[in-house]
Amino acid sequence: MPNRKGPLGETAWNFAMPESSAGFLRVGVVATPVGDAADRALDALLAAVARRLPHEAKRAWNSAEGPAPSFAELQACDVAVIYGRRMPLTGEALARVQWYCQRGRPLVALRAGGGPTFAHWPQFDSDVLGIGAAGSVAAESGPWRVNPCAPSPPIVADIGAMGFCGSLPRGIQLSDHAEVLLECRGAGPPQPAAWTPPRGPARVFATVLGQPDHLAAPAFAVLVGNALHWVSRRATRE
């Protein structure tokens, strides 16, 4: 039951804190069904990441035909992966995501920018992901070149340049002191492609990448594995 306002301005709920896991990293996936291709690509990405960073990923919402789940998995996970835009979460499902973020838990956000992540919690993007202006999704299909920023921080140290086609957000503005890790370069000015926002002790990684062809790229699996390692402070396999 809700009982007070949390530090992010939303209702705080009395959910129990999880016990730490001694084995695999427990990953809670917050994603709404967005289409067969993207859903399969997301599942394949997590399977590829598991070969570098052993983990157990639980995705609660697999079918657009069923009702929205409560996302109770967030209570027991070590790190959350959020994937999507304008997710229509309400009630207990949204409250559990807010509960998780209010406690400064580790977070990896894919497909950030280009619109609010949560339709009924627009403050998430600014308060949690450090996005000052979300920008808009570009109409053209690229090509885009994604390059690590210099000097390369550990999350992108082994990534190298990646080439993609497809629409990506442009005009994103980040909050002060956000650290840009990757930049997209296309026909216009460089755009932030991945960053870590300033949130005190909380570790958060966000990227605009996340379309099916991005998810299928081997380098992107390395990037997500590195991000999960960094936010959760877990070791990866070489």
C-alpha cells in the first residue's frame, strides 16, 4: 500500500527489499510487447549477454493480449533493464518501477530518448536518466556511425565503432554532468548515443540504441554486458 511521497516525487510503496544473490546476476526486464521482431531480438540479446556475464533474466510481459503484470520481479532482481518508449504502465506495475528507482537501484535503459519512457511517469527521463530534452525520432534511416568518446571509459573500452541504419532520436539534451560514452554521427551534428547520468551513488546506464538490428549486433551485446557489469559491479567473462 502507498504511504508517502518518495524522493522522485511519486508515491512510495511498502515493498520488501530483496536479499542479495550469491549466484547468477538476477535481471528484471521492464518491457511491454512491442512486436515479434523486437521481442525476439531482445530475448536473443539477453541470451548473448549471458555468455559474457552469467545471469538469469526474467521478463514479465511477453504477450500484448494479456493484462499488464505487476512486475513483482523487481523486488528480487539485482539490476533492471528497461526497454521501450511510452510504456502504458499504471497502478501497481508503475509503482514497482518507481519503488525500484526511488531506492537508487542499478539500472540499464535501452531505447532512451525520442519520447517519454513511461506514458504516465514523464519525470522518469529527467529524474532518472538525466535527459533534459528528449528530442524527436529522426525520419531518415541513417546510416549512423556510433563511436566511443575519447578517452573511452570502461563500459565502451572494447566496443569500437558500430555502423547502423534506422531511425534514432536527435536533438537529445542531457543534464549537467552526464557523461557521454558513445556518439552517433550521421548527416547532422553528433548526437549522444549512450551516457551515464549523475545520480549520486546510484549507477545508471542509458542508450538511444535498441532497435532490432542494434540488438542483434555482437558489439551491442558486449556493450550491454559491460553496462550490466558496471551498474551492478559484477565481473564479466573474457
